[in-house]
Amino acid sequence: MEDELTFSDIYGGRLALLRRYYSPSCREFCLSCPRLSLRSLTAVTCSVWLAAYGLFTLFENSMILSAAIFITLIGLLGYLHFVKIDQETLLIIDSLGIQMTSSYASGKESTTFIEMGKVKDVIINEAIYMQKVIYYLCILLNDPMEPNGISQVVPVFQSAKPRLDCLIEVYRSCQEILAHGKATPTSP
């Protein structure tokens, strides 16, 4: 089963949450951010090139134009490959673990996998960010030295920064799967 919901991020931008239910013990959540706006890309490129042309006419040095073109292209490629994330995916399987994938605008993907034995819980936490309180989903990992301790907090959907209503949807499903995994006895 698959359904798509629309939410907003902490800045008011539009986010699309695609939920896929594979089984009672396996669900996937894909949070898609808006694509790079051609209007903003054109505005930034034109302003950099116009400033370079103004400096060229002032100093009459063609290296300024060449450097502006080169810096703009390298900056755009770096932004698309290392910064602009188009989609973040959370796949949770009660018997295996949790996989988080970030898909960049250039097509590059970054994946992190956490074994279910290391997962203590999935929670919604709050933080103060730019003079406001924001909420974020995070995974608490067991501390191997102390049975009741937490060794690490792994935030989910870091780039998209969804609002609380979206996080609650994902949180409830994650808790259902964690409860299903605890109720199902594991064989040695």
C-alpha cells in the first residue's frame, strides 16, 4: 500500500511524504523536498556574471570574466553534489534494522544502516533553532557498556526539517513496528 501526504517544513516550504507499507513489520517513508528553482539559479548566475562584467569594464582584465564563469560552475556543481538533498528516505524493518538514505540533486546517494539490536527507541525531540523551537525525529542507540544508557542520538530528516505534524505520522508508524518487533519472539 502506498499513499502520499503533503506537509510543510519549518520555513513554510512544501514537502511530500510518500508512505509505503510493505508488511506489518516493514515500512518506508520518503520525504521529498522541492527541486532547485530555475528562477533562483538564473538570478544568482546572472548577478555573479553582471558583477564580474562590471569589474571587467572597470579593470579591463578578461581573467575576471573567466574566473566568474569558472567559480559559478564549480560552485553550482558542488552545491548539487554535496549540499542540495532532494529526497530523504527512512526504511524500517523490525527484524533487520533502520536504513536512512539521502538522495542529492546530482544523483549521489548516501546511505546509513543501523541494526535493530542497536536501536533503543525512536523519539521526537525538540531543539531551539534560530529563535524558535523545532522538532526532529531521532533514533536512540543502546550503549553497549551500560544496559539502560544511550550511546548516540541519530537525527532523521536533517535536510528537510519537517514540522511536527509530519514527524508524528512517521513516529507512530515507527513505534508500531518497534512494538511489533518486541512482541514477536526472536529465535536463537
